Amino acid sequence: MANDFVIIAIDGGAGSGKSTTARMISQRLNYMHVDTGSHYRLLTHWFLKGKISPEELLNEETLTKLQLDSVLTGTSCRMRINKEDVIDSELRTEQINEMVSIYSALSSVRKHLFNYQRSLVKFGQSNKFQGIIMEGRDIGSVILPDADLKLFLFASEEIRNQRREAQGLIDSIKKRDRLDSERKNSPLIATSNSIHIDTGSISIEEVYLLIIEHIKKL
């Protein structure tokens, strides 16, 4: 835990409560929140807008035209592509829900994001946050393997479907799980040193308090 800057990795499937939990922790503890799922959604939005097929992205040269940078809104760190801001509602369409797992499975896409996502630790430190809480599907295993605390959130398929519907999102939890877990590049896995939390059996406040206890032990 360098210079008392806390690094937390949260992994889990769609609807497992990653974003809700990460936002709560970031706001209460002044940790920078990074939602890597939004990175893949933003890239998917860009590819669909430019009519760039997954096959075209096998050539990494296509991605070199995309310059990535960050902007802060409170404790939330958002990625931009070529300085262009895209509002969150544009990244939650049915078409993006359908395609994001396909684009994010491409090794060229994950490679393009790898260094950027890792660099956000220094970005958080330079902006005087107390720590960083990064959520996704390969954070503890690939992006931040040396994180101070690794969490793996899960809940039943039924509960996760209910959460997605309440958010107005239409996608198949079962299909997303299969695509995310079976892809060859950085699949969704829980590392051996991850702390597993069933977010379907306790309240969000109880999830928060449980994580706080683990943070205190650091």
C-alpha cells in the first residue's frame, strides 16, 4: 500500500452490484471510482458509430487513432476518446448491451485499454484521492494484480436480472456471463485471494460495512 494510497479491485458479473458498491465507497472515503465497463461501452459506442466491425479490429492499427484521456466528475473518473464526451445514457442502449461483450473479448481492444487503465492509479494519486476503487471483470486478475484488496461480488441470476430491469437495461445476464467467463482474453474470474461477497443476501449498507472492515485491516 504505497504512501497509504489504497488500491481496491472489484470484479463480478453484470448486475452483481459492483457500480453501486464502488460509488458508495468512493464518495464516502474519497477514493477515485473507475468503472472499466464504461470504457468498453464507450469503445463499443465509437465502433458502432464508425461502423467498425469486430473483424476490422483484429488489426491493431485501427485502434491507434483513438487517443484516451480522463476527466473527473466528483470522485468519478471518466474516459474520453479523442477529447469527446459521451453521456452515460448513450452507452446503455440495447445495441451496446448486445455488442459490448463481443468487442470487449477482442485481444486488440483489451490491449489498447491495458496501459490506460493501469495508469489511473497514478492519476488518482496526482489528484489527491485517498485511494482508487476500480471495478470490472479482470481487475484483480489482470489490471491491478497487486491491489491491496480484491473483492468478488456475486448474486443469483434472478436478483441480477431484477436489478438490470430496474435500471431500464435490457440484456441477457446468462448470455453476458457466458461470454465474459468463456472468452480467451482476460475472462471473468475470481482470484484465489479475492474476498467473495453475496450482494443478493445482504443490503448495500451491509456490503459497505463489510468492505470497510477489510479496509481497516490494511
